[in-house]
Amino acid sequence: MIRRERVNLRAIERDDAVCLFRWFNDPEVMRYWGLADATISFAETQRRIEEWLARERELGRPVAFIIESLEAEP
């Protein structure tokens, strides 16, 4: 984790699935990712996380991150 004055940056974890699922299905959030109409299932969210974690193991470093408040809120 990288801790700063206003936010923290940390690697994605399996426990982030609920939060990411909510974000992936929020048109306002996805608009900034260029996918305003994206709607994915919870299983697809979990699959993506597993993909990122596998890639992390291959590279020896995180490949997907969560920015969170100092209170640990994504």
C-alpha cells in the first residue's frame, strides 16, 4: 500500500468484489472508463479480479489498484 496525505493506493483484493461490482454497473462511474453502458455480473467481476491477481503473481507486482480515503473507503 502507498499511503499519502489525502488517499491511499493499494492492490485489488478478492474482498473488493462487491464494491467493484457496484462500480462496474454504475453508468456514471463507467462513463469515465469509456464504457457507459457496461453491465456485468458478479461472477464476471470475480473473474476479472482473479485475472488481475494471476497477472500480479506472474509479474511479481500489482496490476490493478483501488484508491481509497484515509479512512479506508474506496
